[in-house]
Amino acid sequence: MKKILIIQQKMIGDVLTSTFLFEAIKKKYPHLQVDYLINAHTYPVVKNNPYIDNIVQLSPEDEKNIFRLLHFAKKNIHGKYDTIIDVYSKIQSNLFTLLSGAKTKVAHYKWYTTRIYNHRVAFISHDKDGTIKDRLRLLEAIFPEPFSANPPRIYLSAEEEQKGREFLTHNGIHPSKKLYMIGVLGSSPGKTYPLPYMAQLIDYVARHTEGEFLFNYIPRQRKEVQQIFQTCSPKTRERIHIDTYAPGLRDFLCVLKHCNAFIGNEGGAVHMAKALNIPTFSIFAPHISKAAWELFPNEKDRAVHPADYKPELFTKKIKKEELYQRFTFDLFEEDLLHFLQSTK
């Protein structure tokens, strides 16, 4: 085994999470070449990672056209690797693996992977730390000894950190001010804490701190963000820089690095904050396993889930939308207060 390609496509949080595999391999086998195949839009979270030898980026144009996709595979994958570790384990990555010509191919067990991979690993992702264990088990299927996992990290240069400071100053946010990044929306409506409750949360943080607020969102989400903003109290609105948002993902990371905490919906932004060593308070959607996705828990990070406060609801047949409506802010406001006190 000399050259390894790890495949993890699509979601930013997944791409970032899987970077711990590179550190795990490189610390034991520094002589191995370990490359990463990702979607191009996720590149900012892996840029400058010292454990990744080469990053193979799949563009939207290549992904959407079957002929370009086949050309991409021939140019970037075929005959270049003796080992494929397919963390993504979906149809597209199956195709890449099939066309790779690699001798060793490992993926998670699915009914359609039988003929492609010679090592298939069953999921255990609903267990505690299951998301991490699932990935580690892919390595342990082909290496002779167990591996340990360190929390993923995002690597910003000194120049990038300075760029983030200058961006904030340019937008009227003084470095001496407490600054909270609020994840006001999830990656989908089903992963988004009810908007009126989120406004209550922001008002609560404003009452208990002297900080200012940035909202993490993209322009197409402006309508929902404006709804939350208008629901907040007038005093809170004075401290929200609603029109201040970074133009790109790497720019966002440069700004996030200077925040005192990230508070909001669980998802990719939470993982990014953790990877920058920023304290996080994350709100899990009812259908997302906290046990599996509260990655690398520690004293400075907190996470809440409806089952933490109303476990009896999960023994009944209740739609996830209704479960979220019953997850009122008062249930966890004391936990949020403890978090705010710990970040002072």
C-alpha cells in the first residue's frame, strides 16, 4: 500500500469531519501518500491541512455531466491509487471506485456495494460517537492495528486571521466587543429550530451579555433571517449586524475565528467553529442522533436535543415538526446561561 484516495463528497460538515482520518493515517504511516476527493465548494475547510497530500476537487460542471464525470475519473483516479477508502459510499463514489483499478477498496456496507468493494464495514452510527467509530472502522478493515481520532482542525494563516479582523473593523465591529455568531437557520427546514424560538434565544443572549451578533446565512435565506430579526426586541436588533456576512466560505472562517462563541442550529457551521476552537452551543433537530453527531464533546461545548428534556415524546408517534414545536426555549435556557457564563 503506497497511495490512498479517501472519498468524502457533498456536505461541508462531513468533509471536515473526515479529515481526522488523514491525521490518524499519517501519524502512523508518514510515508504513505493520502489524497482527498471532495466537491469543490467544500475546499475552504480543508485548505492548508498538513496531513492531506493532494486534494482532488470535483466541480459542479463535472458532476452534472456523465461524459465529463467519466473524463474526471479517468484523469484523476484511474490507475493512480492502490487503495480507495470510500467514506461517502454513494452511487457516484461507487463509480469512481469501480473505475479506479485499485487493488484494495473499502466502504460502508450497502446492498449495492457487494461487487465493487473487497472490504465492507457495517454502520454503527446511532451509537455514542458512532459517526467517528464508523470512519475509524474503515481504516481498521485494511490496517493491522486500531486507530485513535483527534478532533478535526481548520488551518488559517496569520494573514487570513488578520483579514478577518480587518473585515470586522471595516463593518463597525470593534475587536474589544464580545461577538456571537448565531446559526439562525439549519441546512434544511427540518433541521431549523422554530424561528420564533430562535428569536427568543437571541433576545435572551442579548439580555445576559453585552455582546454583538452576526447571523450565519446566505443571501437566498434573507427572508427567513429577516423574519427572525424582526421578531427580536428593538434593543436586541440594535446589536445585530444583519447585513454583515462574509462573501465566501473561507472568508466566513476568517470571521468566525474572531467570535467568542457560536450558538445555533447543529450542522456544518458548528463543526467549523469547533475546528477553529470556538466554543459552541448547538441545537439538535429531533430526528438527528445527538449520540452520533455530538462530535468530540468537551467542557467548552454544549449541545441540546429534545430527548434531553422530553424523552417521553420519543416513545410516541409524533411528527418531527411537532416535536420541534414542543422543544420550547424555556426548556434549555438555564443550560444556555451556564454556557454564556463559561465563555465570559
